[in-house]
Amino acid sequence: MCHPSWTRALNEAHRLNDLARLRRVRDRIDREYAQPLDVEALARGVHMSAGHLSRQFRLAYGESPYSYLMTRRVERAMALLRRGDLSVTEVCFAVGCSSLGTFSTRFTELVGMPPSAYRREVARATAGMPSCVAKQVTRPVRNREAPAPEPHPA
């Protein structure tokens, strides 16, 4: 029978190993967001099952790997839309989305407006602003949908 301290040490080593693999998955998503990525491929890359990866990723980072990937894609899309030289469809495909409908829906959930409206409204509002400041000001809301607009006093 294993000594309790050995069991604790093994459990801690396993937890640290899982965290390192989760960090590799997150780093891969950050680097390869525009590539076709799915949870199964991400899991294979770190020798985990897709279910285990999804559960552990959510515990570690507060959202699923797919949600994290879509947030990365929307953040990049926001930057491309602020530039103003690409259409919404071109931006959709440039950030790795294969469905304009899914891209628009997720963009709207995170940003609070459709990509076409964002391109019109926010591009004007951030004109002349350094890109690093515009990125901070317009960063999408993580783990939550965009806040509802505040009611205007009557």
C-alpha cells in the first residue's frame, strides 16, 4: 500500500503536468487561432482525451477551449475591422472561421454589436488612437456576454 505522502506527491505531480499541458493548448490557440482547430486535435496534441481537456481547461481558465479560441478570433477580427481595408467576410475567413453566421453570432455575443456595425462605429471612434490603446479600449468581454446597454433616462 502506498504511503499517504507519496499519494499526495503523485497527485500534485499529475496536477502540475496537466497544467503544463493546458498551458501548451492555450499557447497553441494563441499562436494558431487562424488555423482549423478543434478540441479533438488540441487534445491529441497534448495526449489527453477531448473530454478531459475540456473539463480541465474550463477549471483552469474559466471557459472551454472552443470559447477561448473564438475569443482569440474575435479579438483579432476587431483589430482587422478597425483597420477598415477588409470586408466582414474577408475578416471572418482571415481569423480562421469557416462560417460567417457563426462568426457574426459569436462576435455579437462578445462585443455587443454585429461585426458590420463595429466596423462602422468603432473604427470611427478609434481613428487616430494608437493601436495598442484601441486594443485595450475595445477588448471583448471574456466569459460573459457583452453587457446590456444602460437604459436612457426618460
